[in-house]
Amino acid sequence: MNRFAELLDRLAYEPGRNNKLKLLTAYLRDTEDPARGYALAALTGALSFKHAKPGLIRDLIMERTDPVLFGYSYDYVGDLSETVALMWPKVALVGHNNPPPPTLTEVVTRLRTLGKTELPAQLARWLDELDETGRWALLKLVTGAMRIGISARLAKTAAAALGEKDPHDIELMWPGLAPPYLDLFAWLEGRAEKPVNRDPAPFRPVMLAHAIEDADFAALDPADFIAEWKWDGIRVQAVSGRDERGHLQARLYSRSGEDITKSFPDLLPSLHLPGAIDGELLVLRDGRVQTFNVLQQRLNRKVVSPKLMKDYPIHLRAYDMLGDDENDLRELPFEERRTHLEAFIRKLADPRIDLSPTVPFADWPALTAARADPAGAGAGLDAEAVEGVMLKRRDAPYLPGRPKGQWWKWKRDPHIIDAVLMYAQRGHGKRSSYYSDYTFGVWTNGGAGDELVPVGKAYFGFTDEELLQIDRFVRRNTTEKFGPVRHVVHEPDQGLVLEVAFEGLARSPRHKSGVAMRFPRINRLRWDKPPREADRLETLERMLKSVTAN
Amino acid sequence: MRPQDILLPVAAGLCCKPGGFHIDPVRPVERAVITHGHSDHARAGHGAVLATQETLDMMRLRYGDNFAGSTQAVRYGEEVRLGDIKVKFHPAGHVLGSAQIAVSCKDLCIVASGDYKDARDPTCTPFELVACDVFITEATFGLPVFRHGDAADEVKKLLASVALFPERAHLVGAYSLGKAQRVIALLREAGYDAPIYLHGAMEKITRYYESRGIALGELRPVRGMKKAELAGTITLAPPTATSDIWTRRFPDPVTAFASGWMRVRARARQRGVELPLVISDHADWDGLTATIGATGAGEVWVTHGQEDALVHWCKSKGLAARPLDLVGYGDEEETEVVLDGEEGEA
Ligand SMILES: [Zn+2]
């Protein structure tokens, strides 16, 4: 545990990506199995155990220290785990040699099997045995608050560097691997063959679109593109494949690769043919697509009751196909993949899965008209769930990430952006016990790479239930406190994306970003979206230009 | 006689009326008794100064020959009579020449400990416990979150980083008087025998340490070195210099800072430190509380730092305690100013 703690400690202070990689790779090289595998799992969020609540940690320290001194200390340090780690009293065991501090392996394996009632005593024993940094790392681990600015991607890249492999290879095999990754390290160190991805239904990294601007059209030929409706749902990957015994396994992944199969058991029977579909998760009632707000009732549910499934019938609208049984289709041009998809959906013949229709258009003015009036352009009664159009190059292969010039999204409402929650402040009046004032930001190049710059503040637009969700998120993800203001985690891979709607945009030298929004409000919470995919300041600047030009 | 008849906090510092002197006065006074050479305790412009030889030398280095009207050097354990008062200096373990000052009148003894630490330091005489009736203690690290551990382990951390990043320079922020020399000595104890580089502002005082018989190995001024030559090296600089454009002369520097404050992450992050080294010149919480208990003092006066928490602790142990509310001390390493031109001095 101590070595892992030292690594975390050092990483938490190191700002440079390459230096972080170097620290991680050195750790993975110098640490034995299985500890390094558990460390990799911790850094990639692949460990699963019940997290300890802050209340439990507080109780433990209160039993051992003077509450007044704890108060002064917590006030000074500002972080519960850190305060407890620093002021945990040393125990001298009389007549014994002090037991060695627990290893990371012991901690992780024990936490997996530990009953809830055993946790406090076990935690206290470990805290007795560890030093300050070890206690800090342990508390971060058990409270599930390992925010040290390391993305899962970075950790995997560091592992790849052990054997000078391509991190993308690790990404591809990752769903089939499990902690402590003995097979992965054996391969990286040249001691074994490459682990095969035995997952019969693996996730494939998704392809994303750029937001199109007016100026882009001039360079584009309408004949090169196929247009589809952009649905206001949740992007998913539905994968079905045969395991070693020939049984069909089906899984549903979010766009970031999170397995969300358990939340949608009602969709699984429909995935009865092997293949990998890229599409939009929607709620359909009487054949009509419902709004996102309706769909939201199905998101982030731990328990999926029969009533929920009946009231909010789930549906998959397919628009791409990445694999057909054993065949990888990703190298094919979009147009050909689409032909495969159409045939697949016909063969599937399932009411819960249908094809996202194309939007025929001859030239850009025709598409502009369709976008302005989806109901009249074929979307019919589903028009309310259309948030714009997608433009996809006919010849585009399916490329992970956001390749240039292949896919474009053209949203209906120009006054909507995806921003990242940066700071939260308590509200006033009846909201004074909630964090209800939010400062949000968008990405910009800050000289030393991308950073978030605040572009506005919003304190309404969300429902009461959403307020509770954000409040909970803020409390669990506070990185620093300054008086009433909490800094909320906002890293490329950690944080909350807010869809912000606003009425207008103006230049403002008073704001660091140079722009000010009129009447901003939280339109929607994008739990599904990683912060790195939020909008950029350049998007706002372009909006500003088009606003002033009108 | 009551303790407050012997020593009383006034605007200039701790005043001893019957002895006619002040301890560590922050304003010019006729007669000053000075615990140690740090600039917030040892100021220029007093009439007469009583201090250890080292403290007087350090004042001379900093302020020039005319820093006081007259000076008197005193050795540890030596007793000096000032009026009705007996004054005796005892090692404080803080920096070279630092002293606690025991002030006695008849059978009442007050110890003004100045800044002190009970941790090991190869560059100064170890702290000596002095039994007393009233103990005056600092509280720089007077919160139970401050526990400083073994400084040797922190130096190991630094050396591990140097080994891991041989292409980068390591820049260690350390208070010029005391901390820097202790870090160097600890590096030598850990077996590091490469030359150690010094910021210009540290040279004089470090050479002074060497002249007092403290072996620090090969030291070189960093001035004039080529950027590429500094890869893989360790340079010590005043804390304020490490966040300065001065650092541009180093190849991708790892910014370290040797300070007790580094125990708290927010403090380290605030300063942009990449490698915090928890090495302190002051007693940590365990050191403060153990020392207070061991002096046998029934009454504790708390000077600068986290007075509230330490006073609370004393009271919970049945000791009479109060904060002295003296101003002008503390946070020395946070505020050390590098004077223009020191960089270029010989
Ligand atoms: Zn001092």
C-alpha cells in the first residue's frame, strides 16, 4: 500500500502528462504482481466494492481524537480524508512488533469480501498500521474519491509503455481483462502471447461528430454526404456475440464504454442476432418517440422494476453497424455499413429495434429546410425528439474518436452548448442547504494544453430531482472549498457535463472568456457525456460572430 | 512575584522590566536578548544585543557591522545577570546558534523558547529540555495534523525523484538560514556526493555554516551554469525564487519545497510545488505537546502560530495556558525575500 500511496501522492502534484506517464510506468515496472494489477484497476476505476461513507470515517476519528482539535484541523485542511490521515493517532502495541502495513493486494481483496459491519474495525486497523500518505491513499480508495487527475486512458497508456505497445491495443482487449491483469503484464513484458479478448460482446471505441458551422458548408459537397436525424436520446452500442459454448451474450454500452446492460433488461431479448449496432436509446410509446425528459426516467436506475419497464418502454434506433457476427465492418465505407445495417434490422425483425431513417436532400438549402421543420421532412410525430441533423460522409470508415471532416452534427437550436460544471455555491432561501448555483466552463487552449474557462453561471432550469442529483454530485466530487464555493472535479474524464441553453451572447471584456451569456439555464444533465466532449470556447466565439453578423 | 511581573508582552515584543531588556523585539529597543538569527526574531537597530556568537555573526552577515550599538556573545549554559534577573541560554535545536532563554528571578523560572524543534538536525546543537515554571512556546505547527516524520525519508523521496528524472533539474525551495544547510547535510548523510548547487542568496550563509565546522560536501554556485549541465542536479534556492522566472535556467525543473507546511496538500498545491518535502525547523504537534509536558511547567504561554488549538490542548491537560498575541513572527519561510543583487554577489 505504501508504494501505491507514494505513487498517488506524487501523481497528485505532477502537472505534466509525460511526467505522469513516466511515474506510472516506473511504478508498474518496479512493482510485482498482483499489486501493480490492482493499482492499475484502481486507477482505471475497475475495482468494485462498496465505498465507505464519509460519516463512517468521521465516526472513527471522533472516537480517537478531541472533537475541538478535530474541528480546528478539519477547518484548516479542508478535506476529510486528508485531515483524518494526518491526525490519526499513532498506536504503540506494547509487547508486540508492530504488524507490517497492509499491501494494496490485501486491502483490495479484503474489501471485496468484507461485510458492512466489519468495515469500520478493519479500516481502523489498517489506519493504525499505515503512515500519513498510506492512510490518505487508503481513505481515498475506500471512499471512492480517487481524483488525482489521472484518466483511465493515461493509466493504460503507461501500461502499454512497459512493452512499447500501442495503447489502442490495450483499449481493445480491455473489456476482456480483469484485475489483477496477470495476462496483460505477461504480454507487455514479453513473457506470454497477447491476451485474446475473450469477451464475446466487446465494446468498440465510438466515432464522434464535429459541430458544423456555417462557414464549413462552402467546402462540402452535398453529394458526398448522407443525412440522418439527430435524436435526442442516449448514444449506445448494442453488442451481441457467441461465447465459447456458442451461447449468445448481449451487452449494452454507453458511448464511453460503460456496461449499462443491467439497466435495460427489456432490450436484451431483442439483441438475438450476433452483431454490433451503434444507435440511440429512446423511449417509444405507441410508436412515438418521447422527449429526453421522459427517457431520463430510465437513466441511472439501480433497480429496474416491471412497472418502470412498462411505463417507459425502451427502444433502440440504429444508425450504424460495426460488426456483423464475426466480421468487423469498421473499415468499410459508411454507405456499405448502412446496407449491412438495413439487412440486419430486416432479419432481426424486432419491434424494439428499428432503423434511423435518412433525410433525403439535394442541396444545402433543402437540408436547412428539413432541419428547420423535421415534422414536414419525414420525422412526422417524432419531430419533437429531433435535435438536429447528422451529416456523415458516404465513404467514411468507422474511426474511433472525433476524426476531422467525417461526421458533422448540426443542432437545431444554436443557443445550446455542453459545458462542464466547475464550481458550485449554496443557493438562497429554501435552497440554502443545496448547492444550486453553478459556474460552468468550456474548453480552450490555455497555452499549456486544454483547460476549462468559466463562461457563465446558472441557477435554474433543472427540476427538484435534478437539483438533488447535482447537489449530491457536488458534495461527493468537491476538490477544494473556498468559503461558500466548492470546486467541483472538472477533468477531461471526470466531472459533470451540463447542457446549457441561453438566449443570447455578447462580448464581455469583464469575463475571462471574453463572452457573456444572456439568461443561461441548465437544460439538461449529461451524465452520459465525459467532460472532454463538452464544447469549446471557439464554438461560442463562432456563435458570437454569427449573432453579430445577423 | 508573578510571572507577568517578570515578562510581559508589549508592542515591541516580550518585555522584561526588572531586567531592562526585550526578547526578540520587533522594534528597536535599548537592550535586546535574541533567540536566533531568523530575520523576524533578529532585527537590526537595537542598542545592545545579547545572543550566541552564531546569532550575532548571522546578524552581521545580514545587516552589516553596525547592526547594533554593542553586542555581547553568550555560550550555551552560561548565566548572565541583568538587574535582578538571571538569563541563561540553552540550545533550541532550531538553527545553528538558536537558543531558548531561561529568565529567572528568585525561584521563579520562565523559559522563552523562541523557535525550537526536538527532531534530529546534523547542523545544530540538539534541543535541551529545561525544567521551568512557565514555558513560552511557539505554535507554528500547533495542530494535530502537523506530524513531520523522519526528514531522512523525505530526502530519500527527493533522491528517488532525481533517479527517476535524470533529464530534469531538481529545484529545492528551502529557507536560506538553517533549512538549506540541513537539507544539504541530510543529502550527504543519505550518500549523495555529487556537487549541490546554490542560489546566490544562499551562498554567504551556507559558507558561514561551513566555517563553523559543518561539513556540507562540494557546493557550487548555480550562477553561470549552462541549462543542459543542470540536468540531473539538485539546486537549493530560497522558496520565493522557485516560483520565479529565475527557474527558466533549469531544464524542466521539478519544484520541491522543504517545509513543515508541505504536510498539507492544499498548501503545497497553492504554491505549485510538485515534490513537497516535509522537513521542518519547528517542532511538530507531537513535539510541541511532548515538550510542554516534559518541562513540568504549570503555565504555558503560546506565541505565534496556531495558538487556539495548542491553548485548548494545554487546558485539556489541566495546564494554565494563554495566547500572547504577539505580532511580527512566524511564516518566515513563506515570506523570505530575495534581495535584488544577491543573485550576482560573489
Ligand atoms: Zn526561526
